[in-house]
Amino acid sequence: MIIKNKWFLNYFKKNNVIATTIFPFIIFWRGYYSDVDLSHERIHIRQQMELLVIFFYLIYGLEYLIKGIKYKDFNIAYENISFEKEAYENESDLNYYKKRKLLSFIKYF
């Protein structure tokens, strides 16, 4: 399910974020997005499903915190979260989310 929502507009503009995924929703803050943007978020949907959603957020948050401390920069930390690395590396393959192997994000730790 795809939701376009301007409520997130200020946060997204400030942080240059196009969308967020909160299972089962993909929320875009603007009226347009590319196939690559959608592919990226679909990868996150798969990651969340395989970790029963709650474990995705626990691991994501913990990894973000640890890498934020490590790099002393939370933008760099975000770029190095395993879930994000997998999604960014494979977002151009518009069918990747359909064929990815279970727990594929692990190789990006």
C-alpha cells in the first residue's frame, strides 16, 4: 500500500528524505516518486516482513545508535545501516525485492 502524505513534509524536507516505510505502508511526502524510490522502499518492506517488523526496528535503531557513536555523525551512521546499504545498492534492480534471499541485509553489516 502506498500513501502520499504531506504531514511529514517539514521533517522530510529538512532531512532530504523522500519516503519512509512503516509496514505495511510506504509513505511519500511529495506527489511524485521514481520507480527506484519505490524499489528502495519495497526492499524495506521485505526486510520488515522477514524480521516480523518489531525486530527490524530494534536492529535498525540499535545499529543507527552504535554507528552514530562510532562515526560521530548520524548522517554517516544512516548511510551505513545494513538495511539501508542493501536497499541503496539494489534499488536500481526493480525486481530485487521479489528475488532477494532471506536475511540478505546480513552481508552488509
